[in-house]
Amino acid sequence: MPSLDRDLLLTVPDCKRLLVRTRAAYRGVVADLERTQRLSELQATLSGVLEVLNLADMDAEIAELEVTASQPDLWDDQENAQKVTSRLSFLQNEVRQIRSIQDRLADIPVLLELAAEVGDADSEAEADREIAGLGTELSELEVRTLLSGEFDQRAALMHIHSGAGGVDAADWAEMLVRMYTRYCERHGWKFDVLDTSYAEEAGIKSATMQIEAPYAYGTLSVEQGTHRLVRISPFDNQGRRQTSFARVEVTPVTEQTDHIDIPENELRIDVFRSSGPGGQSVNTTDSAVRMTHLPTGITVSCQNEKSQIQNRAAALRVMQSRLLARQREEEKAQMDALKADISGSWGDQMRSYVLHPYQMVKDLRTNAETGNTGGVLDGEIDELVESGIRWRRNLEIEAAAQP
């Protein structure tokens, strides 16, 4: 057999090591290019956000509000004081977040440069985590810049009603209440279930939630519409597939400046005992309030508070919000009569949740979809909400461009 060159055999391990180092260097170059591109995208997004939000204007408004908040007679008018302090706190947090993002974005290239000099893989991993975190924060800020409606900054009232589907629909309505409460909890939003009407066998007939957070109405208003659930019914002894529906309505919380005056002779107020699960005070006094607006037939009720006076005040706020929403709908209908509605409105059915025979949640307006049905029903609906906001904004732009 021919002999092999001994020197050639000795170079084979060296070649393998060189190949490994070359591949590692290539992956490093690719990772660096991806980081550079991602940082450029984040910087472009931040520039767009800053162009819309305008930090100088926000600083000026903060200075004015701080002067107002320092006045000794501020709390003589508690509602106005609450409005001033809430707006001041919101703007301060907003500016603090933006400046923090600016600083963190500027620090990442420095961190990566130091990591490259000493070959510190942990620092590179930390930079990657920071880039991912900044991407999430900037995405949320960018979406918020799309909320420019008259009432978008306000708190929201969410009304959830069971629809077709019998006991499954009542159960589905209760599942939606849980989905939105979990969503609020994930975002640290304050919420309160003002009223719940329980169904006889399981679930609920309806529920009303108030969500107190900046831009709660603008964010959650895209959830308005009919939600459809397809699953194997837990209430069917034969285990058949059932389709059920629930309706979600979202209205902004009214403020003093809205001037929604309701004459007393247009209201009928009934009191009754609270129902459903509760503590010692439930079913002991006639503290719950049902309020009916006679001209429109709109009815709201509140039984969350122990005091009839508090329930009456809460019911009045809900009634004002419902009437405000009705007024806006009438105004929109008048405008739609003057020009064609290119959007097809909200449509009756806006999202489908399929749990059988496959797992899928799909928004029928935006075509956004996910197979993580468990996460969605546990409140992980950020991507669906964001796609709805962008979809609505595009419709507004298209409508504004029409003659």
C-alpha cells in the first residue's frame, strides 16, 4: 500500500479546529449584523414615536400641571384634582419611560463593544435580552401613538353579553370576563366588575367591567364585536361540538366635561337585593340598583357596592357612558349617510376561537391568528389587540383619503 505523508496526517486535526473556528467566527459575524440591523430598526421606531409624542410639549404640560397641582385649593374640587394628578402622573411616567429607553438604547453598542474586546459571551447575551426587551416596550409605545381618537385616553367600560348557544354561551361569556381580567392584571391595570347577571345553570348572562388605565378605551375598543367559540361542549352528555357566541361592547367612561345630562323624569330606578356569590352583606339589604332610561330603553344595573347610594352613582356613570356611545353612533350614522362606508363597519363577528378539532384563535378583520389558545384565554391577547389597532388606523387613513 502506498505510504501517506506523515506531515499531512498531522495537519488534519489542525484543519478541523480551523473549520470550527471559522464557523464560529461566521456565526459571530452574522449575529453582529443581525444586532446592528435590529438596533437600527429600534432607533427608527423610537424616532417615529418621539416625532408623534413630542417630548418638549410633554415637558411643558408637566410643568403647567405641577404648578396647578401645587395650588393650596386644588382639592376643593376633588374631581378636577383627581384629573390633574392622574394626568400629571401619566405624563411623568411616559416621559420617564421614553428617556429610559433612549439611555438603554445608547448603552447597548457600548456593551457590545466591550464584550467583543474581551470575548465576554455573557455580556453579549445580556445585550440580546436588552434588545428584545426594548423591542417590546417600543412596540407598545408605537401602538399607543396610533390612539388619537377623541376618547382614546379615557378609562373604559366593557359590557359582555352571552349570545346564541344556550348554557355554552353563558359559560363562554364568563370565560371572556376572565380573559379580560387576566389581561388587565398582566398590564397592572385597575379594574372593577360593576355588575354580573348570573345564568341559571352555569356562566353569566352579562357583566359590566370598568377599567381604569390610560388609553384603556382606545386600546380595548378594538375588542368590540361578536366573539365565536367552537369546542366540545362540557355540558353535552354526548360530547358533541358546540358553537356559541358572546357580544363585547366597549364605551369610554364619561367625564364632567361631556355634559351628558339626564333629566330625572327620564329615569326609572328600581332597587333589589344582590344576587350571586358574595360575602355577608349579599342578599341582606336592597342595595342593588337597576336604572332604566325611559326614552331609549337602555337598562343598567350595579350591585358591586354595599351601599345603595354608591350603586346608584355607579349605575348613573354607566348610563351616561351608554348614552354617550349612542350619541356617537348616531353622529357616525349621519356621517356615513353622506359618504360610503369603506370599512364595512365592525362586522358582526370579529374573532373566532376554535378549541376542537384543532386549536386556533383568528381575528376575522386582521387575519391575525395564533395556535396558543390557552394563552389567549388566559389574557395573552396583546398581539391580537395590537393588530386590531393597526387595522383600525389603516381604515381611518383610507377613509380620510377619500373625497
